[in-house]
Amino acid sequence: MIYKAIKYILENDTDFAAAIGTDSDSDIKVYPIHPRKEVSLPFCVFNIEDQNTNPTKDNQGVNGVDIVRIRVTYYSTDLDELVDIAEKGRIALDGEKAGGTFNTVVIRSIDCERISDDFNAAMGDRGSLVINTDYEIWAEP
């Protein structure tokens, strides 16, 4: 599943990992869908926005590639820190544009489609600044 690959790419990029930091369990603060525990800012989450699959007609499984759209969302109270983390995350994922195998998941390509910002009043004591980065990923099922 694509979650394993995205987590692997981000956690294994030394610049990104150093910028985002670790949580109380010494895990790099990258979480699929939602942090599984209470975690301090900054951190990032990622989720599938859309996935188009390619089933075969012969009941032998799937072929081709899935087109997966994911969103990586970064949270911080400091704008400079947020921009730095988001840029490092984009460099880590864009660095794999040509694809490869990441934590057993075969990715053929990763392309950044758009970036937006936001504010989340529920995060932190005074809210959190947010950067969303959307990607299109072609991955083998």
C-alpha cells in the first residue's frame, strides 16, 4: 500500500527527518491519516485523496498501475520552520520522480501537482499554520 512507501521516503530523507524532528517514542513525526498519539508541533500527516485502480477482466488480479493522489499536510506555529519543512518534504518526494521500490511498494513516478496554505485553529495553543502539498503517484498495485 502507498502509505508504507510515502512514510519510508520521508523518514529516510535525512534533511527532512532532522527538520521535522521526533516524537516521544523517537519516531520521526510523519503519520498516515492522523497522528496515532499526542504529538507536539511541528509534524506532518499524509492521506490518500483519490485512487484509480486498473483491474483485469480475467480474474487473475490487477495489472498496470494505480494512479494515487495523496496530500501531505505540514503543521507548525512558525512560518519559517513550516516553509523549511514543507520544502524539505517536497524535495524528498520529488527526488523520487523516476520511481523505484520503497518498503516493498513499486512506484513508477511521483509528481507534485499543487501547494496551498491554511490555518488550523484547533492545533496547538494558538492554532497552527498549515501547508498542503498534493501529489500524483503512479504505483504498481
